[in-house]
Amino acid sequence: MKEDIFDQSFKEYQECGPVDGGGFHVERMNQCIDEAHQLPPLVPLYPNIVLEGDLSIIFGQSGIGKTIFAMQIARYIAENGKRLLYVDCEMTPRQLGNRYGTANFPPTFLRAEMDREHPSEDVLKGIEEVAVVNHVQVVFIDNITALGQSLDRSADAGTLMASLNTLKKQYNWTLVVLNHVPKMFSGYQPLSLSAIQGSAKINQLIDDAIGIAQSCIDSNLVYVKQCKWRNGELTMGADHVAVYERCKDGYGNLGFISRGFGTEQEHLSIESGNEREEIKARVRELSAKGMTQTAIAEQLSISQSKVSRLLKE
């Protein structure tokens, strides 16, 4: 009799519903899975680079065009209907004028720069305030050093990323943050999260990490690699990096043109004299067959400017 009562009590205990507590919401695993299946599909705001609702880092060596690349991505997102704030702590208005010959950005692309006469004591709090008052959906921060916390210490990096994640969830923002890395990680070593200071904590708390590096094939080429892609399928790894050429368009705006895909290894190898002569011979051969310089550049994975230079030689 006592055993029956005990078994009955234990059964009731096992079947009782979950209870929230300690700042946690609790539910049955099956319910979690059912709810996950009802979530809307992931929305790429820029293919393979920015997913809606994610916290992402774009990292690379200083001077290779991270800001140009990020602004191009931001422009694409703004042109496709998202209200976007680009927090620019890198370029002055004069530098902007040198890079962009035509003022033809979409009206949904907003740029913020620090008020140098009345700077905010808490930069991240200032970004939160200006983003909220401007009703934006996407925030780019260029770059992470402007937030005033050192990434040398893992604890500081963790605190900063946790704060960004809180903002992301509170306002349903998509956040993209730029970060510089040491020179060795541009053209000489494979891109990886280990290039980022405080990377252990950052890796835990970000959704995506996109690396950009100078190609050793051509000074006008960069390659882009997904080093972390939490909420989707990673498609741009070491065996399939995206290749871009840095150049100005017909409006005088500096940007990047896609030059297809390649492997990271081929962009890390330094071209020898013999390899250069082989490329030159191949360029001349294809030109003699009537191929355009653009077509030659795409086939050989080099920039159009290099094709032109080799043909003149």
C-alpha cells in the first residue's frame, strides 16, 4: 500500500509542468523543438555576410578596405528596405568625399559620427540612444575600439559582447561590428577567429565572424571568408572564399566588384618570377583569342587592372 502511494506520488512529480524561476524560463524540450519549427526562415540581408537579427564581426588588417567593404554591404541592405545607421569612427567628411564621387546613397542609409566637442562618456550608451531615436533596424559600428574597452583582456571582451547582445535582443537589431587584426593575418596566414583579440570570449558571444584579407596574387584583390556562421550553413570556408577587386565605379565611388571564388591557399601563396611569366603568357594568349580584359580577369582570378598592366608590358 505504501509502495503504491509512493509510486503514485513519484508519477505525479514526474508529470508536473515546468516552473519558471531564478530568472529563467523553463519549458519541456519537445515544446522547444515544436516552437523552433514554427520560427520564420532566416533572412540574409547580404548573402553569406549578414543574417537578420545576428551579431556579426567583420575583421581584417588595417588599410585593406574593411570600411569600403562594410559600407558597400550597408548600402545594399539600406537599398533593400532596411533603415540603417552606420556609426563611423574612422573617416572624416573629407575622406568620404575622396572615396565617393557621387552622393547617391539611399535615404535609409544614415551615418553617425562622434560629436568631438561634446563626446559621450559611454559610447555604447550613446549609440543606443541615437539608434533608438532614429528608429533604425540595422547598426554598423566602425570600429570596435571606439567603444572604449580593451579586447586584450578576455573579461573586457566578454563584457562588451554581452552588452551588444543585450541591445540586439532588446531592440531586435542586426548588429555588425568592425575590428582590426595584426598584419600577419592579411595574406600570410589563414584567417581565423584567433586573429581577434579576446577571441575566446568573442567566439562564444557572437553569431558570425567574417574575415577579409589582402590577396598575394594581386594588390587590388581581397578575399572574404566565413570564420563562424552560427545560424546557417557555412558556405565560404577555406576551400571556397569569395574574391573581390577594389576599384571605382562609373560614378566615381570606391567599392568592390565580385571576381568569383577560389581557395584561401592560392591567395596566401606569393607569386614567384616564373609564375608571373606564366600568368603574363596566359593573359596574352587569351587576349589574342579576343577575350575582353574583364573575362580574362575572371578566368585567371586576377584583377582587371593587372590584366591591363601585363598586356602593356
